[in-house]
Amino acid sequence: MAAKMKERDFKKRWSELHGDADVMGIVDAWLSISYQAARICSALRISPNVLTLLGLGTAVAMVFTQNSLGGLLCLVISLFFDGIDGSVAIYQGHENPMGGLYDSVADRISEACWLYIGYRIGIPAWVVLSMWTIATVQEYARARLASLGHSEIGVVTPTERPVRASFMAIELVLFSLALPGIEILSYLFLALLLYSFLKVMRAAYRMLDKASL
């Protein structure tokens, strides 16, 4: 039964669903936390889709916050819900394409809300739009490969979704403390996003090239 899934089996299944990605370091630590959260949510009969909606709702709430600390709190809560919905699906044995679709759409909307807050605190509009576009196209490329029958790209970039959220959290902290660097940091992170995008596209090209042989 899914409810009796052991932590090692949970991590093994997560790795399989992510192109046999390595489970070590911070990834291993996070999976241990999300495994325990998944156990609690399952005991409370909370479904993955409910968690996806909670994460999306909290991200949208950021748009209506009147101060950066409130926005930071919403960001942390949103990221937590978003981070465990997939874990709950694995633990409950409810992984399915429709759930993945809901999660993907919710992620893109959530990140748009994050970046809107970034624009409000001083990140240039063109940087905000570029960040969202690059991240969205990168995730679309991964999803498109899956739709073509290929497995998940086993590539972990320096700007995966938790890192993108961490970037926004740092920007909000800088703004709250009236510290300089918001705009400069956004330029640096945009460059890192571009590097990550190229890394994913290179891996995708190699995968498609190998499949054509």
C-alpha cells in the first residue's frame, strides 16, 4: 500500500520520476522533510491537488500584500505547499499526468506573482519579463520532451524552482532592510537563468539526437 511506503522507497521513486537524478546533499535533506510532510498530509487525508491549490492561492495572495514581510511570508508558505504536493502524490501512489498538468500551470502562475512583487520592489520590468519567459520556456521544453515519449531530463540546474524562490526571498529581505543591490542581483540572477536554460536545451538536444540514431 502507498500509505506504508518507506522513506528509501519514496526517494527512489522520486529519483525515477526525475530522470534518475541523484539524491544527495540538500536534495536528500529536502526529500526527508517532504516525506514526513507527506505522511502527515496523508494521515489528514489531504490530496495533492488541494496542496497545489493552497500553494497557488498563497502565491496570488502575495500580489495583495501591502508590505515586503507579508510578501515574504506568503512566498515561504506557497513554496512549502508547492514543494510537498508532488511528494504527497508519490506517497499516496497518485502520480498522474493530470495532476502534473495542474501543478505545472500553478507553478507558472505562482512565479508570475513572485516576479510581479519583484517589479514592485525595484526589479526592472524587462528583467522580470525575461526571467519569467526563460524559466517558462525551460520548463516547457522539459514537459514537451515528456509528451514526445522521452523520460525526464536528469539535469539539475543552478536555478531550479526552489532557487528561484530563494532569489525572490533575498530580494524581499533587501527591500525590507532598505539595503542596496536589488537591481544588480536581478541582473546576475538573470544571467544564471540563461545559463540554466542553455544547459537544459543542450541536454534536450543530446537526448533527441541520440533517439534519432
